[in-house]
Amino acid sequence: MDAVIEVRNLHRVFGKLHAVNGVSFDVGRGSVCGFIGANGAGKTTTMRMIATLDYPSAGEIRVSGYDVLGYPEKVRSLLGWMPDHFGNYANVTVLEYLDFYARAMGFRGKERQMRVQEVMEFTDLLPLAGRFSDKLSKGMTQRLGLGRALLHDPEVLIMDEPAAGLDPKARVELKHLIRLLAKEGKTVFISSHILSELGEMCDHLLFMDGGRLVHQGDAESLKDRGQEAGVSYYVVHVFGEPELLFNWVEMNPHVSLVESLKKGGKVEIDSSDPEKAAYVLSRMVSDGLKVIEFRREERNLEDAFIDMLEDVGRGGGAEIAATPPSLPS
């Protein structure tokens, strides 16, 4: 893999808090990499260090071969940074906003006008050129932030929670723009809590918990990890009160209730063998439950992620981390 982002044994310490603890990974050139973890997992701190906005306590980060500490200005010229929150200005239009940042980045004359025009076309901001930048919807604001990050045509785009708070239409538009950027050969490193969308959009996923990297791979590899536990999930709908199903589950082995639903529930069977599922269904019917639907449900990323964290918490998962070096006091 031609890695454009290389992170090796990265640490960040704030007093007694070890926010990032021995993290190592690569992000391939032209790929879309999802960065996943609960609040406080260390995602934003890691992204800020890659973007040269914070300093590692120990470890190494390279972007396109350049060390972020040794060549911060060069790294910044290669990176586009889109934070989860950024400032807008009163009485400044969308066009003026982008033109201001283009000037700040050194664009002049016709080159500046052309670059602003190109970015506004790509992010579909031309119809909003005269709108005040602080009066936009959340989706429009995110497109403006993306436009600002793309003005200097960076090789790498780092996006921290760009889909947070977006409505479904805006999320679809954002996902489309990200895939277009990858098609153009840009590397996109994106954090999000919307795991299902990351699974559809990303080529590679990184999972952090408690400052450590606990899993990396594609969406299917995470789901397969959960299947190794030998369980399967089924949605069961019954005719009549769903409590009849809940009571039956409590009284029978090999099955447990995962989630109650309007017409029944989602159950876990302690085997991935279809024969065991057929046995459970036959028992339900023979015990008088009027089953009107019984279908297997594929594990989603949210379920797989939660199960993985529980597994790591029990000591059953191998954390992907290097040996911590001696940190400065």
C-alpha cells in the first residue's frame, strides 16, 4: 500500500490523561478511511496532531513522507482540515468568505477567482454566493467548510465529524462529495459516529477506544469478527401481544432478547448454524407462538462495534498498539 499518512507509536499525554496511547496505522493514497470511536476515545486529538495543530508527546507522524514536526509548513500545504466546528462571520457572504480564505492562502488575481469558482461549483455553493455565511443551514455550512478546506487543492483531506447534525439529504450529498474526492485521487480521513454510513463510504476503518487502536480493516472484517463468536440474530414477529415472545425467550435456552419491537423482537441465538435457528423456530411454533415472520438479520456496524468494545473490555481482544516509549515527565 502506498501510504500517504503514516502514524507510528503515537502518544499524547495531558497531565494524568493518556489521551492517545501507542497508536500506529497507515492510510493509503486515494482511499477513504473512517476513524471511529466514542467521545473521548482520542480521535480528534489524533487528527489534530496529523494536521499539525497539536504536538505528540511521543511517536512519529508522516504525511506524504514529510514529518509533521520537522516540516509543518509543507504538511499544511498538503492537508485540508475540516474541524467539527468552525467560525463564520456576520455580514460576510459565502463568496466573500471563500475569497477571504483564498487571499489568505496566497491566491491572487484571476487565479484566485478561478479557484473560488471551481470550489463553489464542486460543493454546489454557487446558488448561495450572496447568502450570509452565518445564516446557512447545517448542511450548507458543512459544504462551506468543505469548500474552505479544498481551496488550496490538498492531497489529503481530514474531516472531523462532518456528518454530525445533518439531515438525511445533506448526509447523502456529503457522502457523494467524499466519493468524488476519492475518485480524483485525494485521500480522505474522516471521523464519524454514523457507523453504517462509514461502512458504505470507506475503504478502510480504524476503531479507537480509550486512546488505543482496537481494530482496523474494512466493514466486513468487523462484522466477521463478531460472527466468530458463534451467534446469529433473527427478527421475530408474532400475532398477538409481543410479550408472549418475550416470556417464551426467558423460559428457553439458546436464545435471548436483544431488542423489543412493535410486533415482536430481535433475538440472539447462541449459534450461527441455520439448523439451530430452525430448531428454535419449531419450538416457538410447537409451544403455541403464532409466528408471522422469522428472518435473519445481518449484523450492522453499530452492533459489531459495541460487541467488539465489550470483548476488549473483557480482555478478549488484542489491542493494536506498540510498546509505549519513555514519556517526558
